[in-house]
Amino acid sequence: MRIVPNRIKPILLASMLFVGIIPAFIYSWVSSEKLSTVALSQISQGLSSRTELAAQNIDDIIAKRILSIRTLANSPVFDLASDTIQSDEGFLSHYLSEITTVDTAFSAIYLLENNQNGNDQDHFELIESSSFQTTQALNQELKQAGITRLSEVTDMLASQDNDVYVSLPLGLDKTPFIYFISTITHQQPEPGAPGNQKLLVVKYELSEINNQLTFLGERISDTDYIILIGQKGDVILSGINQGHPLQVFANFKQVYNQDDSNTHTSTSEIMHYTDRYNEPLIATITRLGTQGNDGKPLWSLVSITPQNTVTQAVDYLHRYFMLALFLTAGIVIILSIALTKRITMPLAKLSRFAAQFKLGNYARNERIEGPHEFQVLHDALNQGADKISYDTERLNRALHKAEAADRAKSAFLANLSHEIRTPMNGMLGLSQLLLKTKLTEEQDHHLRTLLDSGKHMMSLLNDILDFSKIEQGQLKLDPTNFCFTDLVGTIESTYYSLAKEKGIGFDIQCEFNPNDWFYADKARIRQILFNLISNAIKFTERGKVQVTLKLEDGENPGEKILTIVARDTGIGIDPERIQYIFDPFAQAEASTSRRFGGTGLGLSIVKQLAELMSGQIQLDSIPGAGSTFTVTLGIHQGQYMVPAQESIEFDHRAFANLRVLIVEDNNLNVLIIDSFLKQRGFQTYVAENGAEALAILESEFFDVVLMDNHMPVMDGIEATTKIRALSSPVSQIPIFACTADVFEETQKNMIVAGVDCVITKPLDEQKLLDALQRFKSKITHMALLRSAYEADQQAARSQENTAEATEVLDAIEQEEEGLTDGCVGGNVLSDELFREITQNESHTNDSSESQLLAESFQQIEINALLDMMDQDHDIILQFLQMFAEEHSQDIVKLKQALAKDDFDSAILLSHSLKGASGSISAVYVREAALAVEKKVKVGKQPTEAELASLDDSLNKLIEEIHQQVELTI
């Protein structure tokens, strides 16, 4: 029978139990009382150390105060000549008062001077003080502090090394304080005058030190006490117990004074005593380093702790120690069963073998001894090492082949794109030329399809060429001076309509001044923006696409960092595909190219262009929620370059007989817009509100709508929304918002509702004409729809005559041919009518150019109004008369609405008055009306001053109009 087992489980169990656990149980049982005694001693030492740290902190405070008094006593301010002090009466008092204001612990500072009259050497008088005090009252307080003669204090300061005298504490039951006394060292008597001794007396409140005791008391046990005692054991400060004579303080003083005074000379000591209730207490005493006037420690810091608090913690510790031993024994038994030598040693060898893989060492390892499972794992690691070594060599060879093939591919793509570009350019050019010839409808459709396909092919070729150039390092940047104004405008006009047609929102924001000039490759920046936005719109089926441009300063002067952030709410990209999305010809998934099209080169080109411009691109994407691309580019501060000015002349023939629906409730504004349009051959129709316009559009076709916003019955935003929701082709009609509302939120709401552009009032004719030119293609499309609709109506009325219907269709084809030559309205303007219109424009003012003089108008900018109305004085007078008749009572109506808190009526009145006054260039009335409108829009009453300003401006304007009308009649 074996006494010593040869298995690791029993060996490990027995060794750990008999070597560690059982002796610990015996030791704990035998030495528990000794442990309590030692622990009590150690904890007492810890309490003493805590008291010493607190005493050191108090010493630092007192030393700092004494140093401040020494510095003040040595201050050269007391060396000022007497004539200087007399010339500035109260200078030293003011100076001392400022010190007490800055440092509130010094509640009062006094300057005493010893005027020696005869043999009396103790005749100190108060000459300066921080607060009003008499010499007699000060001497009385000093006597209470144990200072009967100041001459004795000066003698003591002169005979000892200590240059600051400390008095006895006073006011212990309220606000304790002491007096610091020091001799003024900087004093120069006047020539011929005896040198009188001066003393600096500082009243120092001990609340600063008491606060420290309170702070310490709040962070120790509630049963502990922290007090500051004097040399006789008297309590000076007791923290939160200040002013409360507790029994525990009296017991401590009694025990403290029973000991021989010689026992209280050490720096620190620990006292064990019992109170009157026989409760054991521990007191740790630490003497302060600050010495008193007798050279002994001034005060002592005492911490009083009940002994049961300490022993209770020791008892808990002992019980928890025994419990920990039992738990440890159980853990040792479990571990001894689980861990054996045959497991740990083979496991360590396998770990070292696996660690070699990190260093790239795939050599086989020798066989290990151990359980069968470990041997199988060891063999598997050896096989893996052999395979990895073989695969690594094979992959290196494949890598070299792939790099060579990639270089060949890039060269091939570059040559291919160049070779295809030449015939493609010829094909596109001929297609555009053929479109200008007479074609049948089928030929026109096929040719346009061919042209669109060719353009798409050219865009793909351009991407391939750019990618090849970048890979081969042949792409060079062409930096120029430019500003972002036209770049942002081009992007907005290009992609807004594309996004709108797809049913998603589009917004581009430039967070810096777009009129600033920069030096960089504008074409490549545009290409980056176009690629990012095209991708965002292509992969977004609902929601919006938002582009933000930011600018930051670079590291060097003149350098800027342009940040482009493109956010969309599209399909998103799987996290596993993000790392490949910038690779050439890569897309989010295999089905993406079939579903959305594209080559996968766009983002790769953006990434490489960004790196070429000292930037980078980052992508954050959530599948199904959208993607955010962030591109940073390095650009430089540029300089202003005068742009080439092109004069674009409005072609009246291009918009002949254009049908325009004016939706406006203000008659004056209607008259102005109507005059603008009719002078250029337009056909105008008027609706007074959105509901009326909607009813008209349900039965008639128009080519464009000019829509006001604030109108009764139905406003412009609601009307636009309902027009866009119509099921008929009328929903595609171009809508121009003409509003005097300058609030950005309102204009954005109108854009969201479906207007094509916003033209602010006062209406600028050139802005209107520019808008017509800008949306010419959409207006052309609407004119074709209207012509077809009219042709259908005419054919329905003459069904019996089929020949007539054929003639109508032929007329439509001829009309479409005319539209390609620039005619939008559907009927070519006759030469006679065209000459009449142009002659009217140049000679409108022949008969009345001397009627209205600029110096006769104070409330109206008449020159601006004349320019706006093509110098037509007669129509201006008609406008002014109409304004005076329609708006003379507006202020009365406005006040009545405000009195009833009818803010809806107030908004309409103020908005109408603002728009009408702006239309006749009455700037003062317009500004006053705008101020009132801003208030009522947010539901606030305008101030009396604002209403009075509007009333005064309107009355002056009406009176001026009446005077000018009387003079011209």
C-alpha cells in the first residue's frame, strides 16, 4: 500500500490543505486576541497619522498668514514721506482696507505709533486703520487678549527671533479671533525728527482654520471629534461644534491636565482613557509647528475616537477572515481536482508553439507527451503550419502576377478609351446636327435615345480614362482662382430637379462665404461633388440627399481644408463591404450593378482625387438607413479674378403668347406683374387666391404660374401642394413663387411644397426673365402639353371632319419644330407685333418723361420705380393712386385686428401692405410693415412705437401721393 499517492489530484489537494489552509486556521484561532491588540495599536497609529496631516495643513495656513503679516510689515508703503501721505489723506487707511477686502480672514488692520512724551514709553496711538476704531477701544480689546502694555510686546519682539506676536484667542463662543502684532521695519523718519516706533496690529479671525476642522469632521465617523486646544487643554476650535461646551471636551481636558505637564512635550502622543460613563476613548494629540510667544507650540490638534468603533472593525475583520479561509479551502479542493500536471505542462508547450506563428515561424514542432487530445491538437497545428507555409509562397507568386496584370489592364483601358472617344465624338456631333433637321416623331425619338446612350457611354469612358490616368500617375491638377458661387448654383440647379423627379429631397449648404476666392483645381472639385451626389441620388429611393461644404484653416498660412459631407437616406452599405467600396469596379453587392447600373469607378476616382489633393475620404453607413461620405481636400486662399461678363438679351419671340396664371390677392401687385408680362407679349390671367387658382387649373392649361404665398382662403404653399398632387399633366406646370416673405423658413417650405424657384418682392423684372430662361425646357414641355390638349379639344369638336384633325396634328408637329428653334408659347410672334413691343419698350416715356421728378418724392424711391416700370410715368401714377385708395385704411384695420387678438388678419394686412409698398419702392412703409409682420407672425403684439412708426410713414406716403397726383392732373 502506497502512503504517498502518485496522482496529481490527491497530491495537490493534500499539499495545499496542509501547507496553507490548516496552519492558517490554527494561527487565526490562537492569535485572535493578539491580533486585536496589534490591530488596535496600528489603527491608533493611523489615527495619529491622520491628525498629523491635518495639523500640518493648519500649520501651513498659520505660516501663510504670518508670512503675509511679515510681508506687510516690511512693505515699502510705510516709507512714504509724510508730505506725500498728507497730500493724499487716508492713503494708508484705504490701502489697509483694501487688504481686508481682498483677504476677509484679516477682519481689521491697525497701524500704531509710539509718541514718546517724556519718560512714557508706552504711548501708542492709532494713526491708520482699515476700519473706524479709537485708540482707547483698541487698547481695551488688546487687554482682553492678554496684552496690557504694547512696549512689553515690542521688547519681546526685539529680544526673540520671532518677529510676530500672537495674542490669546477671543470670542470662542461666537467668532474666535486672535491678534498678530509685528514691528514696522520700513520706516524712515523725517530729517531732524525723532524716530517713533510703529506697530502693525492685525485682527485675524480663526474661522478659516475652523472651516478646515469642519471639513475634516465631515469626512470621518460621526462619533469622532476634531478639536484645537491650547497649552492648558482649553478648547479653542471644535469645527461644527464650535461654541457648544460638550461633555466629551470637558472629560478630555480633565484627563489631559491630570498628566504631568512634562508628558505633553512630544510632537505627538496617543492617550487611552475612559469617560464618565466608562466608555473607552482614544485621543491622538499632535502639536502644531507654530510656536507661541514663549517658544512652545502654540496649539495642539486633537482627534477623539471611541475605542469600540476601532475594535468593532477588528472583530468584523476577524470573522470575515475566518469565512475567507473556509471559502479558500473549498476553492483549493476544486482546483486540486481540476488541475493536474499532465494538463498544465502540455498546454504550456502548445501555447509556445502557437506563439511562434505571430513571428512568422511556421516550422514543425517536436512531439509532446500528454493526453491524447493534446497530441491531436499538436498534430493539427503542425499540418496547419505546413499548409500556411505553402500557401504563403504561392500567394506571393500570385501577387507579382496580379500587379503585372493590373499595370497592363490600366494601360489597355487608357488606350481603349482614347480609341473609342474619337468615333464617339463624331457620332454625338452628328446626332445633335440631325436633331435640328426635319424629322418624324419616330425618328426624333430614336435619335434622342441614341444621343442619350452616346452621352452615357462618354461618361463611362471619361471615368475609365480618369481612373487609368490616376493609376498611372498621369493625371495632373490644374489649379485656378475661383469662388464657389457658380459651383454651388450649378449643382443645385442640376441635381435639385433630378432629385425632385425621383421623389426625394435635395439640399446643398455652404457654411462659409461662397463669394470668397480660392486657388485649386475647380474642375476636379466639381467632379468629386458630381460623383458623390450622383451616387447618393442613384441609391436613394426615398428621403433626401444633403450636401454640406465646410472650411477650416490649414497648418500653414494661406492653406485651407475643404470638407465635403454628402448624406443620403438610401440603401446603405453592409459593414463587410465598406472596405471594398472604394476599390475599382467594386459595388456594394453583386446585384447593385444590375439594379442601379454603373461601373463602380465613381468612388474609386473620388478617393484617388482626394488623395491627389492632399485629402482623404471616409464612409459611415448603416444598411437600410443611408450613408455619409466625408471628403477633405487641401486648397489655398485665392485672389479675386474679374469674371467674363456676357450680356444676355431677352428674346421676345421665344416666349410669344405664353399663358401665365398670376395668383395674387393684391391688385397693385397684379397690375405691376401684368404690365411686366404684357409689355413682352405674354397672355396673363389672374386668380385672387390659391383655391381660385386650383379651380382654374382643373379646367384650363397654362404654361407657368406666378404664385404669391400669403393670401385669403388658401395660401400659396397649400395651393402648390394640391397642384402637385393633381393626377392630370397640369401637376407638372412650372410654378414661380413671387412673395414678399423674406423669411428663410417660409421660402424653404415653398420649395418643399413644389415650387420651382422663389422670386422675392419687390419684383425684379430681370429675375423673372432669368427664371423663365432657366426653366425654359420645362416651360417648353408644358407648352407642348397645352398645345396637345387644345388640339384634342378641337378634334373632339370637329369629329365629323377627319381631314381637319389631320391638319391639327400637322400643326402640332410644326409647332414642335418651331420650339426647337426657340419658340415656347406655341404661336410665333408676328414681326409687326414684335416691332411694336420693342418700340414701346424704347419709347414708353416719350410723352410723360417730365411728369415725375425725383426731388418731389421723399417717401418713394422714384428712380427705382421708373427703372422698374420702363420709365412709364402714366402707369406709375395709376399704381400710386390705386395704392392710396386700397391701403389708406390699413393701419385702422390692423389696430382693430390686434385689439381682438386676430393675428391671422393682422398677418394678412401687414404682409399685403409690406408687399404693396415694396412694389412702389416705398421703403419706409415697407420697413415699418416688415417690423410689424415679424411680431404678429410669432403671435406677439407690436409695440406702440412700431405701430406709430407704421402709421406715420403710411400717412406721409398717402399725402405725398395725393400731392403728386394733383400736380400732374
